[in-house]
Amino acid sequence: MVKVVKFGGSSLADAKQFCKVRDIVTSDTNRKYVVASAPGKRDSHDTKVTDLLLLCFRLAKEKRSIDETFAKIENRYRDIIKDLELDFSLDEDLAGIKIAILNHAGSDYIASRGEYLNAKVLANFLGFPFVDAEDGIFFDEKGVLDLERTNRKLAKILSLHEFAVLPGFYGVSPDGTVKTFSRGGSDITGSIVAGAVGADLYENWTDVSGMLMADPRCIKDPKPIPEITYRELRELSYMGATVLHEDAIFPVRKAQIPINIRNTNEPEAPGTMIVHKASSNTVDTVITGIAGKKGITAIHIEKDMMNSELGFGRRVLEVLESHGVSFEHLPSGIDTMSVLVTSDSISECKGSITAEIVKKVDPDSITLVENLSLIAVVGRGMSGTEGIAARIFTALANAHINIRMIDQGSSEMNIIVAVEEKDHQKTLETIYNEFIKD
Ligand code: ASP
């Protein structure tokens, strides 16, 4: 059995955390390939090393001194090495990186050094070889991950090592320069490594004991989700529930490798399993999770006989496309069509979008409803269970919440309601209490 384990920045923020990581890795010899993030925050006032590196990049660009900021980075690593009592030094690497920053190296290269250095420390601490992501993770000319080439090369390199530590967050472009994923991208590296070696499990170690059924900022002590399918996760993440980088799913999803979200600070907790297909006996609630996002605007369009007007929908959507606006949802009736978009995406072009829709489809009316919130109720247990929608609507009606719109995905795995932003919190609470409480 092969497990790929990724540790996030807070799991590798200082020597104490490194020791927890060592205990986790060495307690299971199947944990063979370890992906490391850069040192994260030690407390809420701290700064991530990646942010310090990016600050150095900006200071150098503005021709200001990087000495003070770079010293903070050096100290983070020196403290970890000293506290772990390692007979190892990063001085040469650090000096080279400082020169590169002063010589205006690219921001991706500079940002990637946090992972590079931390993986080197962790490799030394665990006694595992260090394998650089630059040697095995490839982007193409357009900056898109070349998954095929990456899989081939990584599989080849890692077949030479029983155990290894790799830095997360970056790979290499065809011109040989380092390229990073977007922020939080070490999750993607872990997933790529798991896919490349055909791992049985990808463990993603962070500082929460898995995914919760609702945002703890909105619901007090929400229950954890023991098991969630990739598709459910996608629905919830799209609505703002974050536990993993969005792009971290596809490399393992393709290979049907489950992801286990675990907590470095509470290693006994089972965390959340993200799976291709749920084991049937684990659904004890019809709902897997609830998530919501504010800042939505609905464009309501009405026109008599709209349904028989060929190309009506296309012409409306083309107007949005020409303004670079993508739509979130599209609930429609026979003679009405509503296009839900994020308010931010149309803030600059509301007027011209409305005017152009009027010109293109000549509607009887067009209205913009702003300050809406979308709440998604997601659960594989919902499909085939009668009365779920009725329970949601009854509960919301009893709580005097006005539902502005309803959208049910054809998979019957999610029901989305639009409510006024002022009802966001109350809607989440009401649905949570209806289905999940006790
Ligand atoms: N260190 C990078 C960041 O802060 C990548 C990561 O931690 O996943 O975004």
C-alpha cells in the first residue's frame, strides 16, 4: 500500500509541528511520499513565509531594502533547524535566493522557495531523499499543467525511491523557469504525486479535523463530514466551502484515489474521506453539507411567448459572454428567464448589459435584483428521497424567509435557493437545524 501525504503550512510552521509530522509519517510505513508546504503562521499574528518572499519580491522591484524581511525568512528556517538539532545548513541556499531576489528573479521562482527550503529541512529530518518538483512537474507553453508528461516523469523518478520528500506548490515551464500553482497549490502537488505513483490514498494533513457540514462562522459547532463524494465536494466548494484547493481534485479523481483530510494537531481523528463512490452504509443524514455565497445579482427577463422564440437564451447569454461575465445559475420558466451572476462581475457593466439585452431580445421587462445570497443544500442521500424540497421550503416558510428562486440540479444531489442577503445566516441555520441538528 502506498500513501502520499501532504502537510500544509501550519503543520510545518515550527520545530514542534515538524515533530508531529515526523510522528505521523513514521507511524505508518505506507506513508512513502511526503509533500511539504512552506512554513505557515505559528499564530494569528504571524506571517507565512510565502507572503514574506512575495514581499521581498515587491520591495526589490521598488528598489527598497529586503534585508529586514529576508532576515525574518532566514530566521524561520534557522530556528526550525536549530530546534530540531539538525546537523544541516541552508545558508548556501538562502544566500543564493537573496541574490536572485536582488537580481529581480521572477515572482513565481521567489514564491516557490518557501516550499523548496522547507522540503529540504523535512527530508533531512525524516532521513528521506529530497526530490525537487522542478524535475517532475511540468507546465506547457500556455502555463497549463502537462499532466501526462508529469505523470510519466514523476512515476519514473519516484520508482527509484521507496520514500521521498517533495516541495509542493511549483513545477517548471518549458523554458526552464519555475512556475507556481495559485495560492494554496501544494494541495495540487500532493494530488499529482498521488496520481503519478498510483497511490492507494492521498492524505492531506492540515489544521482542521476534516470538512464540516456547514461554515463554523455561521453555525455553531457544525458536525464533521465523515465521507463525501468528489461531486458533492465540488458543489460545496463552488459555494465557498474550502478545505482543499479546487484544482487538487482532478488528478486523483481521474485515478479514483480517495483523499483523506486529517488534522496534524489531532492525528487520531479520522477526518473526512473524499471518495469517488460512497460506501452505501455511511449516509446517516440525507444531507452531506450546506454552503452559501453572498453577492449575487439576478437578471430577470420576461417576454410573452419566450419559449417559442428560437435562440432567445443564446442571445441573452451572448451579451454576458461579450462582457466577459459567466453565469452561476439559470433558473427559467415558460416566459421568464433569470440569469444569476456574481454582483462583482457585473458591477462595471450593469448598464450596458441591460441595454444590450433589450436590444437583442426586446423583452417585455428586465429587472436586476441585487444583494441575493445562494444557499446550496448538497447530499447524495437526497436523490431518490421524497420530500426533501418540501422540508426545506416548509422550514424556511416557518422561519419567515422569502425564497426568491429555486434551482435543483438534475443529479438531484443539490437544491439551491436564492434568498435576500439579510436572510443568509438565518437560512443556513434553519436548514441545518431541520436536517442535521442532534
Ligand atoms: N505556500 C503556498 C501558499 O501559501 C502554497 C501552499 O501552502 O499550499 O499559498
